[in-house]
Amino acid sequence: MTDPATAATGVSARPRGLFSDAWRDLRRRPMFWISSSIILVIVVMALFPSLFTSADPNLGDLTRQRQPPSAEAWFGYDNQGYDIYARVIHGARASIVVGVLATLGVVLLGGVFGILAGYYGGWLDTVISRIADVFFGLPFVLGAIVILTTLNSAGDAGAVRIVVQVVLSIALLSWPVSLRIMRSAAISAKQQDYVKAARALGAGGRRIIFRHLLPNCLAPVLVYATIALGAFIGVEATLSYLGIGLRPPVVSWGVMINDARTYVRAAPHLLLFPAGFLVTTVLAFVMLGDAVREALDPRAR
């Protein structure tokens, strides 16, 4: 017989998946909407800087050197006479690009090796895990210095090459984290009954990985990727502040902070605005990652 409640509403009762439940939970969280709104503004700023300013971020005037904020220049001018507001707006693109590309590289590299190591185990798991341990043992800053100085030994890199070098250094030093997350999730998932049933029915390793393991291992990797994206934006700024990350002609928040470090007392606005946008962006991604983690964790609901 048909359930009266179902017949009355005309809607068939279908079980909801993990991600549909997570989305229902996310929509009720103010933290999700606040962080998403901030990230959306920053992304639009990075993609379409002309919507926010028509000023040229590379047009300097030394007669306006270190002038404070005014009606003409909302954030003032830096040591080279550049409009700080224009450079903050245009600098969002390089910072976001580095964060997104580094996150994609880390998730893809660590995810592929992690799911292979977790599912097949044995000697493959041992080899991959030992290689990851080597990278875990490298101090991040020291490793970045070695990689970036080696890649830029010629010293004449263009803007695109500079960005690629920083992305490669971050990805090479960070992929073991996503590997361990994916490996742990794959080991747990392959013990489930549905995987054993698929194996008993003759499904091959590739089919089991793509049809059964991967969809059930994405949740922890998604949470990590969301938080890591913000962290990598902060890492780019750190490397640029140390003089080994992005550098002119690239405009980024890290480059601006590096340029402002000498004038913190004389002209604090040089540091205040790029650092403020950097901190706000990183915190927005961390808040979004926390909201996603709580939504995907049934125990937190």
C-alpha cells in the first residue's frame, strides 16, 4: 500500500546523500554565508579588478611618495608613489591564483597517490609512504628556499614563471598532507561491505576506486582543500615577505607587505591595507573550511 503521507504530498521518499545533507546544514550556518560572501567579493576582485578601480597599479609618481589616505587615493600611496588601493585590488589576482593552483596540485598529487596506497597497500603503500615521510621531514621555509633559488637560478623570470615557481614549491612541500588524508579515508572505505561486495562480483581495482572509494573519500579532502587554500595564500605572502616568493613585476599582497616592512613606523598605511585584506581572506577560507567540516561530519549535527 502507498504511504498516506507520501500520497498526500505527491513526493516519493528518497534517501538523501551525505552532500545533500551537508548543503542543508550549511544553509543554516551564518558562518558559511559570511565567509562565502567575503570570498566571493575577493574572487570577483581578482577576476575583474576594473570593476573596483580604473587606476593603473604600476603607474608611480614619486612626488606622492608615502602620502596618507585621502579622497583622491583611499589607501594612500606607497614608497614608489603607487596607488595602494589599486595595487591591493590587482594584487588579489596573484594571491588567489597561487592559492588555487597550489591547492589543486596538492589535492591531485596527494589524492592520487593516497588512494592508490590506501587501496592496494603492500609494497606500493610502503614506497609511497616513505617518500612522503621524506617530504614531511623537510622544513618548509628551508625547502622553499632551495626549490625557488634553484628554479630561478637565471634570475630573469617573467611574471607567469614567477607564479609557477611559487606554486610548484608549495605543492611539492605540501602534498604529503593530502596523501595521508586520502590514504586514511581509502583504508577505512575499502573495509566497508559495499566494497567487499563489488570485489566479490568481479569488479576490478579501477572500477572500485572510481565508483566506490573516491566518492566516499572526498569529504575529508574537500575540508582540507578549503582550509589549505587560505593557508597557501598566507604561505605565498610569507615567502614574498622573505624575498623568495613572488616579486616585481608581479603585484600581490605579499609583495606589498615586503615593500612596506621598512616604513612601518613612518607610513603604517603601506602595511595596514594589504595585510588587512590578506588576513581577512585567510580567515574567510578557514571559517568556510570549519563550516564545511561540521556540515560533513554527522556527529557534529
